[in-house]
Amino acid sequence: MTIISSGVETEMVVRYQTGTTAEGSPVIRQKSFSGLKMDVSDEDLYEAATTLFNLLEYPLVSVTRNNRFDLTEE
């Protein structure tokens, strides 16, 4: 049995710090941007996240890329 993998979409997940707790621990939030094209480069995805968060008051903690694929039997 041969399985065909077809790329569907990319999701960008960003984690950012919104402040600190009373104990001084960072408060981390997460936001997902889905529906991105599969052929976007890692560099472009990262640049988009850093550019966006340079406009906001919250520091960017991490950027993650999640790719979604459809699997079908040939």
C-alpha cells in the first residue's frame, strides 16, 4: 500500500510574554495564525512574526511552524 502525502496548510504559532506574576515568573500567551501557504519559507515566516511583534508591546518568546498534510491511499 502506497500513501500519498499532500501539503494542505501551514500554521504559525507564536508565544509571547504579557507580563510577570507576583512571584516574578513570566506570563506566557500563545497565538496561532492558520491558513498560511505551504510554500512559505521558514525565514519569511519568522520574519513576519518578528515584524509583527516589533509593533506590539509584548516580547516574542518563540515561533513554531506546524504543517498539515492530507494522507491518501494510492
